[in-house]
Amino acid sequence: MPSLFQRLSSLWKKPQPAAPVRTPRLSPPARAMTKTVTSSEKAQPEPIFGHAQFLNEELIYTVLRTCHDPEIPLNIVDLGLIYGVHIDNDRVNVTMTLTTQGCGMGSYISHDAQEKLLSLPGVSEAIVEIVWEPPWTPERISPEGRKTLGLPD
């Protein structure tokens, strides 16, 4: 029986396309009703996404599922690399790890995640922090990810 490393290596050599991930469509904000402003009143622009109240963990995880480790045909959420998400108004902090400390793709993966988070309307800052504790193990791979990689449950 091939080892986990041998199975992952065979996938690296013959990457399988990842299943497409549906991202939620955000409806455009409702237009504010217009009113006549007199010269004594100053028109104040209204924020489009008032403190990014639409942001939630489910949306963040959906976006992170579009980020893939280029060496493994699996998204970073199902691979078990995401340790936590914290949303503070319009700021998103993600704590993640990599499969190994020597992973040369770490900066690529974290930058990709950060860019995709920043593309969300209402996100002004996205911080993706890579940590090494607790260390990643194959047990962190989701059941869907295990199926994709051909690993036993």
C-alpha cells in the first residue's frame, strides 16, 4: 500500500482539476432615496456597506476555498490550513499554517488569500498570519478533501 506521501506525490505530478466552488453573489446595495438639500444643509455621503455588516465567517471561508495550494489539488480550507478567522468591522484576520515549514509556496498562498479577501466589498484590511503551532497533520484534511485526494476516511 502506498504511503500518504507517495499518494500526494502522484497527485502533484498529475494534478486533478479542483471542483468549482460557488461563491455567493452579493446583491448591490439599495439606492438611497433622493431628497432636495437646501443650501443650509450639507450633503453627507452615506457609507455603502455601513461597517461591513454583511461580512461573516461563512463568506470568508467561501472566499478562502477559492485559494489552492499549487502543489496539492485542494483548497486551503479543505486541506486544513485555516486555523481561525476573526472579523473586526471592515478588517479580516486569518490565522493559517502550511503543510511544512519549508513550503516554498507559503508567501504565494498567503498573498493569494489576502488579495481575495481584499476584493470583498467593505474589506479595508486583510491580514493573513502564518503560524506553526499546532503543526499541520494530514488528519486536518476535511472528509471532502480526503475523498478528492483518494485518502481513507
